[in-house]
Amino acid sequence: MNNAAVGELFAAISAIDDSPSSDRALEVFQGVLNRYGLNNFLITGLPVPQDSEWHREILHDGWASEWFARYESEGHFLYDPCAARSRLATEPFLWHELRAGRLTTRASLVMDEAAEFGMKDGLCVPIHMPLSGPAVVTAASDRMEIPPGAMPLIEALCVHLFRKISRLESKSGAEEGKPLTPRERELLEWSADGKSAEDISCILGVTMNTVESHHRNIREKLNATNVAHAIVKALRRHEIQI
């Protein structure tokens, strides 16, 4: 790994530490990932496999929406070998390393389907912090290009990002004291169920403008960038169930 690449990673770590918002920190992180051929990533806590509300632990969902929908509909979290290893591991690992072990048929299916969605290989950086449950920063793509010697710095980058996002989200959550109305929760639950704004307007018997107005209010209350982000935040606040 050349000095320029090392310097870029150190600069990215500093930029994440100095980021005023989660969006800025994630933008810096995404820029680094792109240089290594990684275009999908997820930052999440890792509750027990049987937890049906594991979504509430997500800090940022950067997976392709099609893969996330498939992962959820098939109940892959319960069998995900990356999540299982990350709960116990203290060192980063690459997805293909899991193949060297003995995966169950169901765990192999998770990895095979991920490959079908363009995530043939990836990396996981387990996060273990005092007084917190296990977590992971994971990234993947159809082709990684990580040079020798880069993994320790990538690990440092992921740890800094996780801590930064956790602090910012905790601060944001403390400032988000206004709860959703029953109508807003109902509407957001339909969105979480995969319904479009047009679908919801028909289901609830309201206009599209009303649905869009509710969505704007929901995003403002939750400080969310889009509907998917709002769903994750509402789940973490236990305001909706899916």
C-alpha cells in the first residue's frame, strides 16, 4: 500500500471525526469505499438472531433496496453467517473466508443470494464497545480491490465511523422529542410494508398530496433524509411495528 493511499485513509478518518452531521460522515466513508470497489454497506447493531425487530439496530442502510427487501422477506438475519461471526469475532474478516468453514445449507443460501444481487464478496468489521451490544460495519460488491496492508486502516475507518454516527444519532434522537401522530404511524407502517404513495392514498382514502404532506412531516419529526430512513428511525424509537 503506497504512502498516498495511507495518507488518503488518514485524511478520511480525520474528516469523519470532524463531520458536523451523519450525512457528511457517510459521504466521506462512501468515497473511500468506492475507491476499493465497494458500493454497498450497512452499519448496524447485532441483536440475538431470533429478534424479529432487528431493524431497530440499523444506523445506516446502504444496501441495494432490492437486496434488503429479499433479505427481510426470506428471514435471512436469523441465518446470516456474517452476523453470526461478527457477534463473536474481534478482527475484521472477508466474506469469502466464511466459505472456508462449514456453513449450514441455510447460511450458504444467504451468501449465494447476496452474490445474485451483485455482492459476491465483502468485508465485515465487528464493533465491540463497552456497555453496548455487538455491532458491525459491513461492505460488499461484485468485485473488491483492497490492496495488501489496507485492512488495518479500513478497520480504523469503520470504527471511527461507527462511533461518530452513534454519537450523532444519539444526539439527534435526544432532540427528536415530538412523537408521530397515530395517522403518521399508520401511514409509515404502510410504507414499511412496501406500499407506494399512490397505494397508501387509495388504502387510506386520502389524496396523494395528503400522503406526501404526511411524509414530509414524518421526515421532519424524525430528522430523516427519506422514507426508508424514517422507517428505520421510527422502528428504533418503537413508534411503528412491521
